[in-house]
Amino acid sequence: MSFRSARSLLCRVSMPLRCWLRWLTGGSWRRVAAGIMLLAGLAGAGGFLLISLGLVSISASSGHWKATGWMLHYAMRRAVSTQSMGIKVPPLDDPVLVLKGAGHYETGCVFCHGAPGRERSLIVRQMTPEPPFLPPRIERWKPRELFWIVKHGVKFTAMPAWPATKREDEVWAMVAFLQALPEMPAERYQRLALGERARAGSKALTPDSQRPLQDPLGPVLDNCNRCHAADGGGRGEGAFPRLAGQSQAYLLGTLQAYAGGKRHSGIMQPIAAGLEPPVLTALAKHYAELPVPVRADKPDASAAALKRGRALAERGVPERGVPSCVHCHGPKRSPRNPMYPDIAGQYSAYLKLQLELFTAGKRGGSEYAHVMHSAAQRLKPEQMQELADYYASLPAKASPALAEAPDDPSSSQRR
């Protein structure tokens, strides 16, 4: 190749570079834009090189730089504030909500976030970011923001989302408890969260620690009694249902539905899913054999409302396709399907909540749950309350041990 040919080729190759340099120096805004692009490219390439070489520290022991911690926390605060906008906060001063939230907080939250009179676990204090001790921090958040955090969790922390996102009523119970937490004395916390165990000074149990060793119940039953009480009466507040005297078939089917996620509950599902089938069977048998406790309290309802509730229970609403309640739930003398609960003497607030969940399609269970979905969706809110009050006013009786094939009361409505 001649000298002239080589020079011509070099000029053609260098032309794009000269054009780019001419464009770069052609105006101030072009120089700024090109500089930013160049720096961004170099930073990206450098960062990728550091990651590829394994030089970026991901150890929890190294912690965060102060600037990193501030930026992450700021991003979280802004995201929660924005994404929780529009959430309507219900009344949270109901003691039943606080009691229900306390039970789950002891099971799933206290180890990371502590409680009045209870320090956080030493292990979680080695996490990055470190879970905060909650009692003095709650007042920094609005109720709607707490709801969003409990329901959705927070990425890149150990804060999980609520296991059953359909059960917003449970999330609000947690918010009600958290709102009461900052000024809660240690004695009250223990009474709410531990129940009868508070006097014995028992330590909390995680679902994993509930796995049986030799005794098929052992500490599992001790932990169940925190909410459902040793007599199976549900602690008398209505936050937790009465289990004593229900049929073993119903109780076992309920536990299996919780464990399999067919019945939604962020409180019960993690507990039931952590237990082996023999323990579920033993728990169902234990509560089924307990004598039904006598309740002194009665629903605050007028005689007229109770009369309307009785009429609904006995006759249903035929024109709207609602079957009678007594066919499945009693009270009646003839045998009933053991897979249907005995709701006489159950708490009014609990019964009304279940009807609302069935109406909204958020209450699962056994293969017979569709019967209640259909019936509850055709009831008016005031009818739900009257039914709940009527059944709560009845004396509770133990379910008979039956093994008959279930019938479907909705079939008579379809015929």
C-alpha cells in the first residue's frame, strides 16, 4: 500500500472522532450533556467491574454508611406516605381489636421489635438494617401508614408482607394494637399477649418451636391457650372464637384449611402450617372434648332484634334464596353435619365478622364454604347483626359426635 493510500484510509477512520470532538466543543449545553453521559458511562462501568470482582461488601456486620442509611430510610418514608394515601382508617379504639393484635404481635413480632418489658432478640440486633424497638417509634407513623407497612411489608428489610392479604380486618387489629403500644405498661402487655400464661411467666413460642417432641401437644397447646383460653372459651372478649365443644371433625377441618391456605388468616395460617398432622388431630380432639364454658355476658340487643334474628335463623329469607340457619347450625334436635360449627353461644362480634368475610369472598374453609358465600351475600348488614346477636344469646352446647354424610342446604334452594 502506498503512502498516499494509507493516509487516505487514516483520514477516513479518524473522521468520526473529529466530528464528535467538533460536536462536543460546538456549544455549552452539548459539552455538559456529553460530560454527564461520559461520567455516567464510566461510573456504570466501574460499578459493574467492582461487582464482578466481588469487592462490594454485602456483610451485615459492615452496616450501612450514614448516607446510605439516610437515603434508604428517606425513600421508605416517602414511599409509604405516598402509597398509603387514600386508605380509610376505621375506628381503632375497640379493645377487641387491641387484644387480637396483641396475640399475633407476641407470636410474630416481639422477637424483632420488642415490647414493653421485653427487649429485642440479640440475634436480630445484628441485622442490617436493624429492626427498630417499636414502642417509642410508633408515634412517628400515621395509622394509614402503619396499615400499609403491616399489609405490604418493606423490601430489603426483614419486614414481611401480611400472609393473608385478603384479611384487612386482621391488619387493622395489628394497627389498633400498635397505636396502643407506646403508652402500654409491661403488665398490660403481658396480660393481653399471654393471657393466663402471664401469671406463669411463660416465654413466647414461635411456630417453629411448637413442633412436638414427645408429647403431641406439649407447648403447642400452651401457646394456643394464649388466645383461646385453657377452657376453650376464647377469653370472653369476642376477639377469638369459642372452640370448646365444637365437633372434632369441624375443628380438624378448620386447622387443615388454615394450614393449606384455604381459609385465610395471617394469624392462624403460619401457626397451623407449622404443625404436623398428628398434632392438628390432637388439638381438634382436645378442644372438642372440653366442656362448654358458661358465659355470663349477653349481646346488647333489644328483644325485638332478637326476635327478628330468631325468625331469620328458623326460616331464612326464601324470597332472596337464603336458607334457614338452624338446618346447619342448630339449635335443633335432629342430627347435624359435624362439619358445620355449632354457633349457639358464640360471640356476636365474631359471628358478624365471619358473615362479612363470607359476603366479601374473603372467608374460605372446607368444601362447604360455598354454601355460606351464597347465603351471606344475600343478607343485609342489619340482618347479619340480628343473626349474630340471636345466636350469641343462646346457651352453648357441645356438638354431638356424628359421622353422617354432609348435606347441602343450598341444594333445596336451587331445586
